[in-house]
Amino acid sequence: MSTEKRQPLLSEVSRRRKYALLHERLGSASRVLVVGSGEGWFARRLRKHGHEVLALDLVPPADIVGDILQWRALGLAPGSFDAVVALEVIEHVDCLDEIRALCKPGGLIMLSSPHPRWDWVMKVLEAVRLTQRRTSEHCNLTDFAAIDLDRVVFKRPLHIHQVAIFRNGMVELAAAESQA
């Protein structure tokens, strides 16, 4: 029996698809940071498949309780993760630079977020309980097509939501940070 809290229908389908997208691209026993880990469903699934996972969130039950913007103070090292996952995070906080700094050069960055133009549809889906409710306002909606990273996977289900896996091209930043 699963210990995961039952999610609204569309959220549950979305969770399964997001996990499958990353799982098929991760190497075995990868070191993964899950930013905005919430109740920990993604981290649990990764651990179940043999990955070393650190979950970061503003509130427990995360492994590290704190703000991604303060990653240095939390003891995280630059370029120390094979993959960084931030599902439904960047629409709340501008943290792409921090995610890029923590991900190894050539590593994977997985993001998901409502599409800026269609966030109003997401509010309707929340209101009728087909998706989970947002935890705070969306003040940093970002069109993933405008992110200047190599896209490995880029999907826009029904054009209202976006899911992407990028390859981290932050070689120069990671090298500079590791010497600091």
C-alpha cells in the first residue's frame, strides 16, 4: 500500500509522467537535488530506484529545510548534483541561476511550471479540484522556450503546462564557484 497522499486526477497523472521522463534519462545511482520537495513524493521514488537524493524545501519533511536562494549557507556545494529537479517551483521564485550553479556541468535540470499565458486555466483546474492547489502566488512565471539551456525534453501538455529537462551548460560558472 502506498504511503503517498492521493492527489487530484490530473496531478496524479502528471506526477507519473514527470517521474518517467527523468527516470529514463538518469544514470544509475545519480546524485539528485529535489528543490521544493513538498511531502517528498519525487524524492521517495528516486530513492526507491537507487539514487542518492537530497530534498530541499522551506518546511519539513525535507532533508534540508531552507531557501534555495541561500544554498551556500545551507552547506550545499556548487556543481555537486548530477540532476536538480524543481517541479512547480520557479513560478514562485526566481531561482534558475541557483539551480544551474548546483547542477554539475552537463548535468540535468528538470523543471515544470504553468505556461505564463495559461496560468488562469490552471487556477480554474485548481478550483474544480482537478489539480492540487498552489502554495503561494505565481510571481515568476517563465516561458521555458526562453530559457537559454540545451533542451533534452520539452513538453507543453495542452499548452497550459510545461515540463522540460535541460542539460546544464554552466561550465564556466561551476568552475568559478568551485574555486571560490
